[in-house]
Amino acid sequence: MKKKFLLISSYPDSLINFRGHLIKALISEGLEVHVVAPDLITNISVTKQLKLLGVHMHEVELKRTGMNPFYDLRTVFKLWRLMLKIKPDYSLGYTHKPVIYGNLAAWMARIPKRFALITGVGYTFQSKIFLLNYIVKTLYRIALGNTHKVLFQNPDDESLFFTLGILSPLDNKTAVINGSGVDLEKFKLAPFPNSIQFLLIARLLGDKGVREYFQAASEVRKKYQDISFGLVGWIDDNPNAISQTELQYWIDRGDVKFYGRLDDVSSAITDCSIYVLPSYSEGTPRTVLEAMAMGRPIITTDAPGCRETVVDGKNGFLVPVKEVDELVAAMLKFLDEPSLIEQMGAQSRKIAEKKYDVNKVNQQMLREMELK
């Protein structure tokens, strides 16, 4: 009889976009894969692709944002009941609530092997409300204290969890992997466009550095009016999201070209010359990896997760978080010396091939979970 693996997500699309290759790797190891996510069954595109893979699908209500204790307790209960029904041999939760509530439920259901994937910290521990901070840390401590291994996408997040006392380095139950990886066959080298364009792809949140990108675009265009700044993304249901009014203001100024949300971002990356992500913190930014795989130089922040992707001065530039002047200076380096674009873009592809190939990343994950 096949052993069962349960993957717990807070967002259906991520099962294909971020974990599709992992699911295939699990199946190739002879596992029966089950997935659970909110609003999954009504997501026709995702369910169609999962069915083709032979994945068993389940749906449980889960709100990605907010902390309503009664609602979240109900989520834990429903996950627990589902696990008792499925009886998986392994479970893996990724992103905040699946990590916490998924692992609490897995522990109560006595799943033999329980794993967690920390895909970024963001504002998780930055609330100014002491009680909320305390509750979140305590929940993480309990949930992760009962897992068999915790996987991090960058060493900074791992160190933070040690510093906060959520995990102990003495337990030897953590590992750092190179993000979610990138499909090097899908995101291939692409020729550069005839005119220079910068690009940012992100949920339109303050902590993604969207406002800094707007401001930098305005400053650069004072000197180079023919340079364009592309923006791909959407306004997320998040307290940190920028408003529609603010977005419209920058669009009306003519400083950014807004393309909205794209199911396939490769065409947008093809049309850009330099990829920019001024984020405050990431696990490992997937869009940066995709741009690197397509041979684009990178400007990103010297922040957790982001700094892992760039060798400063080799395949792009690192700038301090929230420093618009430094961001502008990095952009101007490419405009003042355009030959850097192709040189650094070639280095990005080499780094992607060596470090971020999705197949290599997933094989590492399987080894860390003792599935290989």
C-alpha cells in the first residue's frame, strides 16, 4: 500500500505555481499525494491540473489574514478531522497559518512524520501589540516544537526563529533550502527588448517596496524621460496593501505602466531589461528567480531572502531597505552604463542554473524529509 503525503496550503494557486514540481517529485517517489486548501474545489484551473497528476483534493476553510481565535480554532478542528479520515504518513504545511494550525492538527492526529516550510516571515513578528506578538510566537513555538523538521528558505529566518526562542539550534531539526526553485525549462533565456524597461512583479503591499519603486521611478524619469517602469500585480486582501487611489495616482502621473495580474509573468519579464524588487523581507523571492532564469540583472534589497539571490556587482545590485536614493542610484548605474545589463543578466542565469534549479531544490527537500 502506498504511503500518503498531505500538503497543506492557504492558497489554491500556490499548489501548482509554487509546489507543482514538489508534488510531481513526491508522486515519483511512490507516494499518494493529498492536498488541502481553502476554496480549492471551486478553482477549476487548479483542480484540473491536480486531477491530471492524480492528486487527492480536500477543502477546508482558512483565512490567510487576520486572527479570529474562534474561526482559527474551527480550522484546526476541521483539519484534525480530515487528517483522521485520510490517515497520512507525512504532512507538510507552508505559509503562516498552514504551518501553525496544520502542524497543531497533525500533532493531535498523530501523523507519524510532520514537517513545516517557512516561506518568509514578513510582518509576522512586527506587530506593535505586545499580546498579539506573544500569541503568535507561542503558537509557532508549540506547532514547530512538535514537528520533525522545519525547512527555511533563507538562513536569516532560521536565525530569527533561534533568536526568538521558537526553535533551538541544539535540537538539530532545521534545514535551509534554496527557496522554491525555478523551472529552468519554462523560464528560458530571452533576448532583451530594444528599449530599457524596469519591472516589478508583486502583490501590491507596502512591505514589497512598491512605494519605493514608485518614488524611484519618478526620480529616474526626471533624468531619463523615455525610460519605462512596468508593474505587474494586484491589490491583496491585506492590512499592508496600498490603496486603489494610491495606485491610480502613480498611473495617472505616467511614471509606471500597470499591467495588472498575469497568470504567466514570463512575457512581462521578456519585455523588461532589469528586474527590481525593493522588498523588506522574503523567504526567497520567486519572481527574482524567474527573472534570473530568463537572464535579467536584479536590483533588490539587502534583506532576508532577497540578499541570497544577488552577488552585489556581479548579477545586480543590493540596496538598503526603504532607501529610495540608493534604489535610484542602482537604477542609474544601468542607464549610465547599459553594457552592464547584458553582462549581469548572463551571470543571473548562471546562478539560477547552479543554485535554484527547481529539481535540485525538491531533491534536497525530499532528502531532508527522509523520503529519498
